[in-house]
Amino acid sequence: MSILFDLPYWCDLDVRHCIDVMHLEKNIYDSVIRTLLNIQGKMKDGLNTRQDLVEMGIRAHLHPRSVGKIIYLPPACHTLSRNEKMSFCQCLCRVKVPQGYSSNIKSLVQLKYLKLVSLKSHYFRVLMQQLLAVAIQDILPNKVKLAITWLCLFFNATCSKVLDPIKLDELENETSIILCQLEMYFPPAFFDIMVQLIVHLVREIKCCGPVYLRWMYPVERYMKILKGYTKNLHRLEASIVERYIAEEAIEFCSEYIEKAKPVGLPDSRHDERVGGKGSRGLHVIILSVEDLQQAHLYVLNNSNEVFPYILHHEGLMKESNPKMSKNRVLKEHNKTFLNWFKDTIFGDDNASETLRKLADGPKINVITWQGYNINKYSFYTKEQDEKSTMQNSGVTLRAESQHFASVHDDNPRVASIPYFGFIEEIWELNYAKFTICVFKCKWVDNNTGVRTDDVGFMLIDLKKLACHNDPFIMAKQAK
């Protein structure tokens, strides 16, 4: 459920006069970036702004000073040096986002002039909600950085598809605090009508539902389509109507032709690929026995049909070794399960064909890929990522596992913990009748490589690795 409507507000607000969040984000981002990068003629902190401070009699340390014929403007807390501007732009140049998230951010940055160009509406959303807070982490004083970061997190929260109605009042109160913090560090000219409008965003959500239901993106995109229908400039409306009717008739007819393939329309890489499909870098390799058994054991441990046999084998291990600790029992189970499972299945005439193929194990010749499409995501290996402008090698997995306090711990706790890492290799195991794709990953140590900073960002150090003996996950589990 996304949100519950607060009906008493309906009488106060006309939905036709709702704030366009898309353009609001654009204007606020423009104000912030142009002020930080000190873009001449477009920033909100120039000579006229400083003279306004003189007239209002506030912030004397920012008043303009005359040195001969030169007027000197003292730097404010948000003023960036050239090196800091370069650091900001280089950070955006190095950013790699997953495929389909946005276009290449690097193409928007001009390092020579230290500014961003050719920004579309969607870029403003990505930059305002995600990347701006990252790019300013090391270049601004902590108080200014926190104020801008909270502004970014506010837009991220209000534009979310899932909202908790209980937290909306708290979010509305935070809006006033964010504006007060910005007023402490930015000049009065920064606060035009667009900045002040964010006060009303949470109230509109209570009345009209989540913001994504009222985006202007689909409207503007469709307006571009309609404009493309215009071929006769003397009869604009007639051209649009004629081509719209023709397209609608074709779509209506195509619904009755099941096997027809539309001409000129690209096929999605994710259509009819529930099981996944390799996308690039096909090779065949011969695995070592150790690697093959390790990947095979992971497949068995994550197969529903095999789960009853896993429980049965663990019970046999406990009965035969009553004094052995649970940690040691688990290790012995992993060592002996493959052979025991194979003997058990081939001794059972009622076992299914799938279990027999699983017990027989995969072939030693394995197909490897550099890219793989599954779960409506595109995954790359780390090696492929180095060649690409996108970042598709990062994966996360929430898994339930037993955690031991020590080697002698007999009471392990089962907990669901998120794991973070990157894909090293992509293997497609061949079980004769079917194939199963697994990702060989390097996992970050959750104790030393993952932490949350004061603002709430989760920081992951990809150099601090763990779980070296358990690198595999099934492709369908990856996110």
C-alpha cells in the first residue's frame, strides 16, 4: 500500500493547482549548483546580493569591500575554490550508474569550464536526489554539507513510490528545519518562490497521493510524440489527428494477430527471459573439481526439491556425532553431502528426473559470460565494467544464515543479513536437461567493510573482503 489519503485536506486544495515537482527539483538544483560553482550571471550570490546584505544590516563579514578600484567579495561558507570545483566535477565524471538508471553523467560535465551542460529533466531528478549529496561530501563545511544533504534526502523521500502515512507529519516538520538551515548559510536572494514551495509538498502528498502518480515526465514525452506527428505546418491539428488515428487503428488490429512481430519496434532484452540469458563475452572453460563441487553444493542448498534431503542428512550427522558442536556438524555436512545425496537419489526409484540430474552433477565444461540479463536487470562482471560507461557488476543479496559466536558455540542464531559485493565471473552450469546460472562474487566483510555515516549513507569498502569459501549465488537471487 502506498499511502492513505487524509480526506479533510481535500476541501483546502484544488488538485488542478498541484505543484509540478519535476520543475521544482530543476529550479532548486539550478539555484544550488549555480551558487556553488559560482557561474557568472546565474548564481544567487553576486555583488547585488551582497549589497542587499548591507542594506539589511546582516552578515557584516560578507559585505563587499573596496580595495582601490576593485570590489572584493569575501568568500561565504558555501563558496568553493577552484580545486573544490574541480573535485566536484571530477566526482560526477567518475560516476557509473546501472544500465537503465540514467544516461552517461560524464557527458554532462565540462571540466574545462567547471560546469554542467545539456541537462534534461530526468538528469535533475537523478542529480538532486542521489548524486549531489555524494559529490559534495569532501568539499564543503560540515554544516553546509548537512543542510544540502537533508534537502536531497527530502526530495528522495517525497518522490518515493512507497510512503508511510505515519511518517508524513514528521517529514513535514523536517521541511521547515531544512529551510531554516539553508537560510543560515545561503544569501536571501537564494530563496525565491520555488525554494519556498517545498513547504507544501508533504501536504499535497496527503491529499493527492504519491508524487510519481503526478509526474510531468509522461506528459512531456507524449507531447514530443504528438509534435512528431506534424508534417503539414499549415494544418498542425489535422496532421496530429490523422496520424494518431492511424496509429491507434494499427495497434487495435495488432492485438488480434498473436504471432505478428511489430516492424521498427526494438525488443526488450528482458522479454520472455525469466530464466535469464547471457548477453556478451561467451566462452567455454574447464573448471577444477573443487570449484565445480563448490558451485554445485550451493545450487543444491538453494533448491526446494533438495531441501528435505539436506535436513535429513544434517539429522544423520547429529545422530552419528552427538558430542560434535553444531559448527563442526555443519562443516562435516558440507564435506559429505554431495556423495551421500548422489547415492541416495540413485538408490530411490521414485526420485524425479530433476533430482537425478542434480545428483549427477553439472558437466565439467562450463559456459562463461561477461554479461547476463535476468530479473529485469543487466549484470556485468567486474572486468566488463572496467570497459563500460555503466556499473552493473555490483550485487546485493539478503540471505538467511547461521551465525556462530565462536568455534565452540552450540547455539547459533539464524539471521537475515544483506551482503554486498561484485561479480567476478558468470558461470552457466549444464545439468544435461537444464542449465543453472551462478555468479562467482567477491563479498565485502559486513563487520569491517560496511558502515553508515552520520547522514544515513551506507558506505561499502570493496577492498575489505570476506566469505572467501562461499563466493557463489544463483543469478535469480541477485539484485
